[in-house]
Amino acid sequence: MKMQPTRRHFLKGLGLAVALPAMESLMPGTAQAATAAKTATTAAGDPLRSAFLYVPNGVNVEKWFPTGTGKDYKLNATMQPLEGLRGDFQVVSGLAHQHGFAGKDGAGDHARAHASFLTGARPKKTAGSDIEVGISIDQEMAKSLGHETRLPSLELSCDGARKSGSCDSGYSCAYQFNLSWRSPNTPMAAESNPRLVFERLFGRGNGDERQRNFDQRMAERRSVLDFVMGETKTMSKQLGRNDVKKLDEYLTGVREIEQRIQNAEKFRDLPEAAMDAPSGIPKEYADHMRLMFDLLALSFQTDSTRVASFMLAHDGSNRSFREIGVSEGHHSLSHHKNEKETLEKIAKVDHFYVTQLAYFLEKLKSLKDPSGASVLDNSMIVYGSGLCDGNRHNHDNLPVILAGKGGGTFETGRHVQLDVKQRTPMSNLFVTMMDRMGIREPEFGDSTGPLTVI
């Protein structure tokens, strides 16, 4: 029986230890031979990706939301950078995160906005180590899809990571500085240094040196892991019941490391980098974001991962934007008190962020998958904030853009206006996205069902 060539066989035949962008003739299931549905795969056999992008502090509502609905809508001032892409996304208005509202917890809207955005869960109000919220949608996807790619997921940020301390009205900083949650108690620390992201994707060093370094690192990790497992087996015979329980918890973590090593070894051929390794974090904020977007696009193009999150800034961020003529801090401006001049500055910041989104979407649109569809066509990109109006601190009618065609399953080029009074859970969108990824879960977070109108 004649075997279909794979990317791995092709590279081995060339004597190369690199991976390539997805190519039709080297895909395990080609467009012509697409059969049963697979997870995170389009009907044509291309990879299907999901990314979640977070912007802080809400928006200038009057300059954000489009006028009109359906195909015959008009973009507002903030979204003008997306005009040339209007056939590649849809604006979804009316989604809400009920767990962002105060309830009995009082102040802390920025922490709740951030923590609930991808989890659909209410964070426990604590500044201690007993943090608790919920698994995030990206990690829920990664649990089912992680074995398909070298990296189960990718977590990016333009802010530093924090997992402890008190940040917002008695809420732990972990809630505000982590978008992705592996479990209700464990945030996934995001990487803000482009060079470290590059090395995670493509290895350290240059050319063949990257592959040698990677193989050596895997061998060292395997050696240390074998030693640890051997030592713990000997130790377990000498422990009491309580200590055995603690050891079991420790070994659970060790086994998870082992699984990650096994997955890394399965995808040991590192992707070929289509760019030079970054020197570090750029001085200008826009350059930092665009460099991270470039790396995210490459991770999708090389099929290094199919799930990613990117925190452009944490909620409550008081960054100033002198490069666009806004010297005041963003958080300070968000409490605008309906002052016209302040609202205009917020609109400038909103426009700045949407400009970076347009850059990313154009990048994805320029990259092609084996079927001829663009990487953007075969993606689901959620861009939004956990607050609507920063002055009101409201968590309904959230500003959300859903870009990409989901492998041909989304109807783009329109404004979807949901009933604001209904406060449709944003988690409903996530249920639908999981379904598109081939993950049949009827609920997520505080969902009430799938979002069928997209």
C-alpha cells in the first residue's frame, strides 16, 4: 500500500530538522481526501484556529458601536481602520458578563472584568493565595486540541506577569494580570518578551543550532524527570499516610510535565522562522504589540498551536499614549464623567488599539492555507473588553469584534445586534466556538446555550 507523504517524512528526506507552513500535499488529510470531521480542522482539511484578544477599560460608546444592523451597517469612527476588512469580521453587540457586576462583592470591576472575560465565572474576592475563578475558554479548548500541535496553547501579553498581591479593591493581582486560566486556581502566565516567545516557537540560536539546543534541552528534562520519578518511588515506601497524599499531589504535577515533554518530542521538528529573533521588548508600545502579533501569526501559519490569548493590556491599565497626543493615563480617562474632551481622548485610544487589530488581521489574511483559503478565513479571532463604558463600569453590551470566517462557518461583513436587555452571556459565543472546533460541550461558564446568530 502506498503511504501518503507527511511533512515529517518530507523533511527527513531533505535531511532537515525544521517544519514548514502547512502544505496540501504534505497534510495527513488533504482537501481532496477530507473525510470525518476532526477537532480544530476545517471541512477542507485546513487547521482551524482560535485567538482571544483583550483590551482594557471599556470604550467611548458613542464612537464605537456601528449604526445599522446586518450587512447594511456603517462603521463608527473607532473602527475606521477596519473598513478595508469589513468582509472579514462581524461586530457582535449585546453580549454580557454577568459575573463582572458587583453583586455582593462591592468594588473591583476591573478585576472582575478581566477575570470573567474568558472564564464566564465570578472570581472569589481575595487578595491572598486562595484565588478561584474558572478555567478559561482557551484552556478548555487546549485540553481537547493540545495533542494536535507542538504547543497546546500560546499566552501573550504586553504587560508583566503578576500572580500575587492586592490590586483592585481587595482582589488579587492574579485576576487582573492573567487572561488565561488552566484551572480555577491556576493562571497561565503570559509571556511579554518577544524574544522568549520566538525561542519557544522556533528554538534558541540560529539555523541548525536551534534544533540541537532543543534536542539537548529535551534530553536534559527527560533525564531529570527520570531521576525524580526514581527517587520518589523509593521515598514513598518510607512515608506516612498524610505525606503519601502530598507526594501523590506532587507526582500529579510531575506527570503533567512528562506529558508536555512527550508532546514536545512528538513535534520535535522545529518550525522554520520567517523572521529574525527579536532582540527584546521594543520601546514603542505599538511596535511591541505588532511584533507579538507577528509571532502569533507565525504560530498559526506553522501550525505550532491552534489556540492563543493575547492581553494587549490589563484592565485598569493607566498607560498613557503620548505617541497619539494623549498624555493622561487610560484608566484615569475612562472615568470621563461625560466630559467631551476626555471622551475624545478615549476615542483616540480606542482607535489606536483597533489600528493594531487591523494590522494583525491583514497579516493573517496575507497567509494562505493548503486549500487556498487564508489563515484569517480559517480562524476565529475574538477582540473585546470586559467593560463597556469605563465610567459606568457596566459589563453588558460589551464591545466585541469576531473576526475570521471560522473555516467558512461564520457569516461575516455584518453587525449582529442582540437584545441588550437580555444580557446574552458571552459564554454562549464560546460554546459555539468550541462546537466549530469539534469540541461537543453543551455549556461553558455561565452559558445558556450556543450563540446561533453568528
